[in-house]
Amino acid sequence: MAIKVLSVTSEAVPLVKTGGLADVAGALPKALAAFDVDMRVLLPAYRPIRAKINDAKPVWTDHNLFGGPASAFALVDTPFYLLDAPHLFDREGGPYSDSHGDYGDNAFRFAALSFAAALIAEAGFADGWVPDIMHGHDWQAGFAPTYIKARGRASTKSVMTIHNIAFQGWAPASELPHLMLPAERFSPDGLEYYGALSALKAGLIDADWITTVSPNYADELKTGQFGMGLEGVIRGRAHQMSGILNGVDYEIWSPEKGDGFTPYSRTKLAGKAKNRTALAAEFGIAEPEAPLAIVVSRLSDQKGMDLLIDALPAYFAAGGALCLLGSGDAGLERALGEIANRFPDRFGLRIGYDEGLAHRMFAGADTVLVPSRFEPGGLTQLYGLAFGTLPIVAATGGLADTVVHANIAALQNNVATGLSFARIDAEALQSVLLRSIALYRDKKTWQKMMKNAMGADFGWARAAASYAEIYRMLHKK
Ligand code: ADP
């Protein structure tokens, strides 16, 4: 019999996306169906997607979820269930913030999502579907395992996935009663995190199993350098934790789709050259002789954009070019703008978020740069591989798990798929960028690397098999 899993997330493709979590949460139900897992996805009915519930009948309701009425609506022919709680989610602005910054009540809003998940674990949906497993993603679902345990009315087991430990969902201790949390659990071996509350920590303590999005990040999380204060908790649960590498949804990310660009494939690469010319034109830069690189990224300290800013002048001087699409930190946006002004022929910059443009960039570029200081899984290097757009990555987290650096051994054995650098600083990034220019001149080797990259299979099947195995193991317990 199919195992029933309620996935609880703050974003999922194609409904709402700010980062990789949405790609993962959106792809899992489809991938898991092949392993006899019936996954349904609960996420908030934010204003831009709220119209989707018009005329629908609720499949679950609560007259007072954290201060207002709430209902869940099934979206026809999809695995998605929208949690409509207008007092929490029907707002102008994005899922987490508006033009004034983060919403002040985020801890409360997503605790409510988690509480609804716990109630659904007990009562199920109107069609009689009751989850065997609650699978929560990141801090936004962190309190769900705690609520399930504290209420003690559901036999549902829980899994927590860490997509990024940098975001932990902190709230002042004074919120404890408002968040419906058991006061007696407020201690260092429970919900307390340095005198405050942390939704992610709660999930890591109370979930029956923990996963993160690459094997390498699972190891890194046990260290002070990467654990961000939760390394002790992680070490304590290492025997109930797995690193499962994210996958690529090739129905969305494939050069053969040609959505907005000329299609090409591993055996018919010709279209890529047209996309390259079109990409340079779209960004208003001269098409370079040297590699045309791209960055598609949130602009934050994590993503190493400051290192990139320092490394770029030497790369441009050597003939390289870059098209960058991203948004985030205002200081980084400004600093990138200054570089774009200095190198108008070499550097095309788009501040913003644009899914279609991201596809055209992967289709046209030679390399994709991911110089992250830490990177739990990373998806853009995987999209780069799929498009023969060779990843140039910092050797950390999931980046180190997925890109084969073009060292001599890898080149001799014809297995190289990109370039990586181990010491994460501007100098190392600059030298690997210059190396990419030299390597690109050797057209035969470069094309071999493109073919290796495009031949690598990072589809969801492997990850889905691992998740299914964990669900079954927990369900049997
Ligand atoms: P993170 O989740 O830390 O942001 P990932 O590499 O896991 O990083 O996932 C990022 C996802 O968001 C990818 O699908 C990437 O293409 C997309 N993305 C990031 N910034 C933008 C942007 N400005 N426009 C379009 N897509 C973007």
C-alpha cells in the first residue's frame, strides 16, 4: 500500500519560489510516486496564489488557528494543499518579507503552518487521507514534530530536512505561550537556543529522522564551522540523519526543451552557440572570445558575491565576460552595479528575479559560477551540468559532491565536469576563473567536459528512493 506523506513547506514550484527549497518541494511528489509514496504538500495560501482556492471546498478547517479561521484547500489535479489563514498569509509582499523587510511575526506565522500540519496529522483531510509521515522542510516547519509529540494524538512519524542551517527561525522566549509550545520543554536539551526559541532546533530534536540535501553537508554540519551553533544537536542525532543529494527536474531544466531559446543536446550542441550570441545581446555586452560566465543567485554573504566582485577585474582583463541575475543584499547590488559601470562590455547585470531569463542564461553560457562560502546542496551547478554550462564552484557542501574538478587525473580519465577551488577566497576564485579561460581555448577538452557534464544523471530517482526508504523504515517502527 502506498505510504502517505504530508510535506510541509513554505514554498514549492510552480506556486511560489524564492530559492532551491521550492524546486525540491515541488519535484518530490512526482519523483516519489514512482516509489509508491503518496505525497501531498501543505503550503500557505499567500496572496498571489490565493485566487487558486476560489470556488474550492475546504478539506480541513480550524475555526481558530493562532488567532483566526483557517482552511486547507486541495488544488485539483496537483499534490498541493493551500493553507488559507488570511490573518497570517494574505499580505502584500513576498512569503517572508515586504519592502520594509522581514515580517515581524514570521515565527508566529510559520508556527501556525506547523500547528496546522500537526492537526492534519491527527484528523487527516476530508477524503479520509491521514498521513503516515509528516515531512517538514527547514525552520518554517520546525515546530511540527514538536506539536505532534506534545499533543500525542497522532501516530504520524516525522522527518525534518535541513535545506539551509543559516536560517533557524528564532523567536523570543516570551513567545512560548503564543506559539502553543509546552513550557516544560524550554531548556537547553529541548526548545531553548541561547535563551530564545529556535524552530529549526525544535525540529531537529523532535523529528524521528533528519535529512539534509547532500552527503558532504551532512558531514560539515557536525562541525563548528558549518553547524552555526546547532553542531552539538546534529552530532547527538548523527545516527538518525542522512545526507540525500538533491536532484534536477529534467522536465523543467533541460536544453532540449528550448523554452525561450534554441534547443540543443549532448549530441547536437550547435544550438548553444546561437543562445550564446543571443545571451550576450540580451545583456548588452560584447560576445567574448573567452568564456561567457553566468551567475543566477540570491545576493548574500553565503553566496560569495563579495569574493566575486574582487576577482572580476582580472577575469575581465583576461577577456572573460559575465551575465549576472540576482537580487538580495542592497550593498552587494550596489557594488555589482559599480563593476557593471566600469566594465560595460564585459559585465551584464540584472537585479531581479526572472525564471525565464535564468533558463536562457543556462542555455547560452559557457560556465556558471557558484563561489559559495557554504552550500548545503546547490541547484544551479546541477542546472549548469545539464546545460553543458560548466560549473565553477567552491569545493563545499553539495558543490563538492557534484562537480568533478578538471585536475590532471580527471582530464586524463575524461571524467572532468567543471572547476572547483578549495580555499574559499577571492584569490583562489580569481585563479580558477583565469584557468577557465585557458581551458576554454582547448576546444577539444572543453567539449569533452561539456559532454561529461551533460551525460551526468542527477535526476530525482536516486534521492526519491532514499526518502522512500526512510519513510518505510519509520512507518514500520
Ligand atoms: P538557494 O536555495 O540557497 O537560493 P539553490 O542553488 O539551492 O540556492 O537554489 C536557487 C534556485 O533559485 C535555483 O533554482 C536558481 O535558478 C533560482 N534563482 C536564484 N536567484 C534567482 C533569480 N534572481 N532569478 C531566477 N531564479 C533564481
